[in-house]
Amino acid sequence: MGLQRVLLLIISLGVSGQSFGQSSQVNIAVAANFAEPVKEIAQNFHRQTGIKPVISIGSSGTLFAQISHGAPFDLFLSADALRPEKLVQQGKASDLHTYAKGRLALVTRGKSLASLNAFFTHPQFTKPVAIANPKLAPYGVAAMETLAHFFNDNEPWPFTLVQGKSVAQTYQYFQAGNVDVALVALSLTAKTQGDVFAIPSQYHSPIVQKLVLLKGADHTDEAKRFIDYLLSPQIQSTLQEWGYAPVTDE
Amino acid sequence: MSDDITAIMLTLKLACITSIILLIIATPLAWKLARWQHKAKHYVLAVVALPLILPPTVLGFYLLLLFSPQNAVGQIWQDFTGQQLAFSFSGLVLGSVVYSLPFAVQPLYASFVQLDGRYLDVATTLGMSKWSRFRRIVIPSCKPAFMVALGLTFAHTIGEFGVVLMIGGNIPGETQVLSIALFEHVEALEYEQAHALAFGMLVFSFMMMALLYRFNRGGGTSWTLK
């Protein structure tokens, strides 16, 4: 009796799982920092075209590993340029496009910022600073480049550098009150109770977020329509509200 | 690679300290629980067993909030030590002790329950003190359970991931343990280094479990460690 029930469960799971492969939808894997905007964009896209975007959120590294091993996504919206380019090189993807440019922000608690320089070089500045792991997240690389403007590589920095596995976790460290200073994506800071200071883009190399169309996608046409929609001037102009710089050329 | 060595050493240090602390905590706790009869006992047993079934991220999330200096626990710790609890080795030890508690308590509990009370009664009538009864009767007759508790705690702490991911902050030499280093290699597409660590961990875990089953009194017949 118990076995029958288990079998029934497996069968019903298998049946419901098949809807994943049916038409009129597009399966999108998206990096965590872009999850909120893509949800809203997807809703509007669904309303206009009738195509339903199914969204899976993860870190770019995890999604890349899953895609490399045959995960059934049609589109991959990465937080960086490296991973989509790598998929194209490996012949697993095509249609490489830049879809957004990220902006870095400093969030602090309790004091508003006059200037970055005054903030970081203050002699009492010894509090832990949270950044995203630069090996994993492009926002972490940008954060390190920004800090390198104020601190010398040859001497130990006066604070502990705490690393989150993603820019989302880094922001969580700040929100939960475990650090008072964090360098995160501007897109995350909309609802913060801390003070936000958008880092001028000349402090770091651009955070270029690229997307690719995956080979063997079940919904190539739908995916291409979504790409066109996302890159359209109408959508790109809304990205600023989310804390991204729009893609102007390319 | 040197970062990986640092991570391995740190992980071993964490596992050793956690195992010792847990043995000190779990022994009297298991002893009390084994002798305790009360309506509320189910609830206490359930609380001890919670880390077995809770996703480690749940535990890590609450620890992160608890460790925050905005909270009483985090505040008191910071006042006493001058150090922050989250993102520190001490924080990891505390997290690991909570996380591995059932792995230490349960084998000891099972063994203490099965221990024949008559030996202790006889010893009492012969005038043995409480401490020497424990040292000369309980410890020798429950020795396999102590080994299993120690071994399971050690192995479980080595494999700890979710909790550390939440409260660690990936600081080399302080909170970057083996599983985190492995995760970083996978995410950074360094599959070769990831393989080295992952395979090493697989072999280690296998040997550890095989050793524990050898120690287990059930010999070849029992699968559950107790």
C-alpha cells in the first residue's frame, strides 16, 4: 500500500514536470542581483505576449555549473560577462548580449557621507567591511577596486574584510546588523534603512552583465522575443530605477 | 593551494574543539535525560534532536540574527571580548556546538538508557562515590558510545556547510573552512581544485564511518550507531 502511494507520487511528479517542456513559455536562469527587476519585466512581457517566463534564481556560478551539465533553461542572465562568454566558447550558447550595467553602492548606518575619502581614511575607521567574494561576484571585484583607491596593498588594512558568497548575502550581513559598512549592488539598496552612497563609476571597471541564448533550448523563438523585449529602449530606460545603468550601445 | 591547506587545518581545529566541548556538555545532559521521567521529556528530546532535521540555513539564519551586535547575545559577547561573534572563529565553534549537539547526545543517551542500573546499585552499596561509579562503571561499559559520539561529532563538523555559509563571512584562516573553500572553487569554475578537496573529503568520510562501525558494539548486525 505504501509502495503504491510512493509510485503514484512519482508518476504525478513526472507528469507535472513535463509542463516544464511545453510551449508558450520561456525558462530563464537569472543571477540573484537581477531577480527583482526581471520578475517585473517578466510580468509585463507575459501580459503583452502571452508567453510565460519561468524564472530560476541562483548565483551565476551555480547556474553556470547547472547549465554546463544540461539544465533545461532557454536563457541565462548572468551577473558577469565571463560566464556567458565561456558558454559561447564551449559551443553551448549563442546570442551574447549585454543587458545591464551594474552600479556599486556603499551602505552605512548612522552617519551620512560627506565624501568617500573622508569616510575611509578616518583614523577611527576600523569596523568590518562586507563585500561580495571577488572570486565569485563581479560586484566583489568592483568593491576591491574601489577599496584599493583608499588603501595601500603593501600594508595591512585597518579593518576586517568580510566576504559574502554573493552580493545578496553581503547585503544580508548589513541588514541583519552584523556589519555597519558594506559595498553592494545599488539595485539591492532600495528598501534599506541605512544610508546609501552610489559609488561613482570611475572607481571601478564596469560591471557588465551579459545574457546568452542556450543551445538545445526548447523555446528558442520565445527566448529571442524576450531578449528583444529586455534590450528594447523602453525597458532599458526603466533599469535606472532599479539601480542599473542602461546599455547604450553594443 | 596554500589557502586550501589553511582551510583544512582550520577545519580540523574547529572539529577538535567542537568535539571536546560537546563531549563535556553532552555527557551530563545525556545522563540526566536518561534518568529523567517527566511529561515534558518528549519536548526536551525534540529540541535536542532539532538540528538533525532543520535545514542548516535555518539555524545559520537565526544565529546570524542572534550574533548581531544589535541583539543582546551579540552585544554581551562584544562587550566581554571586544570581538564580534559573527565572522569569527568563536562564532563558528558556537554554531557547530548547536549544530552537532544531537550527534553527541543521542549515542550517549541510548547507551546510558541500556546500562543496567543494578551495577550502579551494587557499587553504591559497596560505598563507591558518585564520581568513581561513573569513572569505573559507566565509562568502561559505555566506551563504544563515547567513541561514536566523539567520532560522529567530529565528522559532522568537518562536513558542516550551511551554517558556516551563513555566519562565516569567508575569512581565510578565521572562518574559511574546508566546505566553504570547496564551494568557492566550484563557483569560481576551478573544478580541478574542487575535485581534489571533494574527493579527499569523500575518502575521509568513508574511513571515518567505517571506523565508527568497527567500534560500534553491534558489530556486523546493527546499522544504526548508538
